Amino acid sequence: MRVSTKGRYALRVMLYLAEHYTFGYISVKDIAKEEDLSPKYVEQIMCKLTKASLIMAVRGAHGGYRLTNSPSHYSVGQIIKATESYTEFAPCANSDGGTCPRYKKCISADVWQLVQSTVEELLNNLTLTDLLRMQQNKLGTPSLYLTYLPHLKKID
């Protein structure tokens, strides 16, 4: 599986939106500035994420983008699938062998299917909240969202 720049940047953007989940709508300009990305490229990513119903948009002076659910509801796998057109390691990594004429007698197809399913399982089980925890540990600074999370739970 090769994740393109669009997929990698989409994950960064979603992580930024997760970190600022309680702030409401965030403008493309602010996201692009904070993530050091082109606003035009961020807009392209936002279109894909909106189409996949991962984020919602509001137009206008106080508009922008925000997650449609809390960060714990998003997996890395969902984000990658929303932005990537091809997510298989090899043509024979899917269960029908793709177009490979040797699929039924080739053991390497089994290897690629195992790799594919293992990576998919990992990505589907990693949430944005998990990534925020990882980021907090790596940077040694408290996460805005994780700091606010106990207060959100008390309101529920």
C-alpha cells in the first residue's frame, strides 16, 4: 500500500481538526497555515473528506470545517480510504486475486493478502484519539482535545 501525499496530508488535517474539535469551525486558511500546506491543496482534501461525510462545512465569514463526530469515531483506515483510490499492496492482495493468472498456485498472493489484512486491521483500529495520545507523548505537550475530554464526558 502506498499512501499518496493527499492521504498523508488528509490524516494531518483530520488530526488538526480533532485537536481543535471543541473550537467549532476552522478555516482552510488557518489549517493550511498551521500545517504548512497550500490552501488550495487543503481545499482539495476537504472536498474529499466532505464527500465521505467525515467533515462538514459552513460557508461565510465564520465558516470553515469541523469533524462530523468526535475524534474517537474516526479510524485512520476511514481517512485513507476517503482520499486514496488504490489501497492494495499488490494486485493479488484482494481475495479474488485480481488479474493475476497465477493466483491459484502462487503462494506470494497469500503473503500479500496477509500483509493487506494486517495493515487494514491496524489502520481500522487506530482512531484519531489514539493519534492525539501518540502526539501528546511524542511532543511532551498536553493535547488540547485530550485535556478538554474529561469535561466533555461530564456534560454528557
